[in-house]
Amino acid sequence: MKIAILPGDGIGTEIVAEAVKVLKVLDLPFEMETAPVGGAAYEAAGHPLPESTLALAKAADAVLFGAVGDWKYDTLERRLRPEQAILGLRKELGLFANFRPAICYPELTHASSLKPELVAGLDILIIRELTGDIYFGQPRGRRTAVDGHFPGAEEAFDTMRYSRPEIERIAHVAFQAARKRHKKVTSVDKANVLETFQFWKDVVTEVHAQYPDVELEHMYVDNAAMQLVKAPKKFDVVVTGNMFGDILSDEAAMLTGSIGMLPSASLNAANQGLYEPSHGSAPDIAGKGIANPLATILSAAMMLKFSLNQPEAAARIEAAVQSVLSQGLRTADIYSEGTRKVSTREMGDAVVAAVTGNSVAGATMTKTIKG
């Protein structure tokens, strides 16, 4: 099982190190190879996604990805900015289906921005179409306007577009996922304004005819955003386009107590996947040892489940995360009075200890890992 390890920038290196540490104690035949990506790759090779990194990702069974981006790269031309690395990987690997589970652990109900009774037992799966929509649509760019309200003025434009096959395949993914859960899909669109999403709604409705055992509801994106904070437990599987999914999944992350708790998986048709936490590179806290590694560790569990066919190992990691939370261990983002604040490395060590059944932490555990 070959895993490409792409730590990236900011806290990416710190959180990926903890996930790798957890993977190593599973005693499975992993081959792991690390390569630069994002700003780190730009510094090393002059491009955020060097050919060697892309080749490694293509050859791997799965990619464990940290985060990319830093304010110091904001002045670069767009094609050289760190964020182009993740967009390039999605396109080159055909990663069209993004899974973002939003689960509120019992121990973190008070860390949510909502009342505990609204999020207790929360378990939503957001499925975001990842390679179409306005993020990839052409044409795009800047030009001098020839019509509109201000002819002759400079303007910028992007194109929102979806084809029938793109919508059909993500709809199938959503309905199949719902069959394994509570058999309900909410398709989020803006069909009342956008022709693209009237088409989306029509195609999803057609695909639904093949899944009569699954309930389908359609919801406008603005209403969906409101319902996520009003009555989040009414959702089961949410399927939507690239831009709406980007926004709604981050909103859902905060229902769980912290975006530092939200893993994600991006899969292609062959179940080759890229696994990453839903948060960014957080350069303001990089190097301070306070980042939450649990989203990355849970992303590694998703990798074991979806791409590497190791569901038992995935369950061990998920149970270990639950265990460390029940012990009261918290990184700064989920800390509350009465719990114990720990560093990034200490949280990783605690998960390792829970996976291995070893209660020894600190330097002894680090020595065990290195051995």
C-alpha cells in the first residue's frame, strides 16, 4: 500500500507528522514517500505542484495531504500560488467526489457555537462535487467590459458550468452513501436564480428514480445555510456543487466544535483518494505546537477505509480519537474549563497510546515510535 505524504505549508507539516505517527503503529505494510507541495514546493522547485510530486501522487494508492498557503505568496501570479497545487491534484487525479463528515462527539457538544441540544448526536455527510462548477469553468479572466452597467470599465469574470455526466456521477455517489446511512439526501442548489443549478436539480431528480428507497429533498443554498445552524440534525447526506459545498462544509465544521475536527476524503472513480483536514495552513499558529491534529488523523482513518481496504484499522483510529477525547485531552481550539490542554505532539502521542493500548506517553512513547 503506497501512500504519498504531502505535508505542505504552515501547520501542515505538524499535523501530518502526527497522522503518520499513528499510521506507523498499525503494523501494516505501508510504503510512504514524502514530497513538497504548495508554498514549500514553490520554494524548492519554482512551482506549487512539481512534476515529481504529481507523479508520486498518481503512482500512490492514496495521498495524505496537509495544507497549503501562506500570506507571503499572495502577490504571486495565480498559477504559482500554493492553492493551485490542490486544484491541480483534483484535476489530474480526477478527484470528483469530496466526502466531509461532520460529527459532533459527545465530549465536544459544549465546544460548538450552537446550543448542546442542537448538536448532540450530530452526524452529517456532505458530498461536494469537486472538479466542476465555477472553480474550473472556462472562460475566466479579466477584460474591458463592452456592455453591462459600466461599458469600458475593467471587469473580472468566471464561468459556472456543469455537464450531465458530472452531475449524474456525484448524484449516484450521494444516493449510494445514503443507502448505508439513514436513506435521505438533500440536494442543495440555487435553481430559482441560476440556470446551471436548475439543470443540476433536474438531473439529480432523474437519477433519484433509480433509488426509490432513498428520500430526496431539494433545498436552496441560502436556506440550507440557515437550516444548518437552526436544525442541523435534520440533515443526513447533503450533495451539492463545488462552490456551495466549499462554503457549507466549513459552516458544518463549526457545528462540531472546531474545524480542527473535520476530516475529508476526495475520491476518483477508482477509489484512489486524497485525504486532508478541512482546515487551512493557519500560518499564524505554525510552529507553535498548538494545532489540532485530529482532523488529519481522522482523514488517515478515512484513507484506510476508502482507498486501502483496511476498515478494521480505520475503526481502531476512530475509537482511539474517541478515547482521547473521553480522557479530557484537548488542543487549544477545543479546550474548555475542566479539560486538559495538550500540544499537537501530545495529542498525537495520546492517539498512538490509545491505538496500541499503551498508557505510557511523552518521551517513552516517542522512543517507541522511533524504534
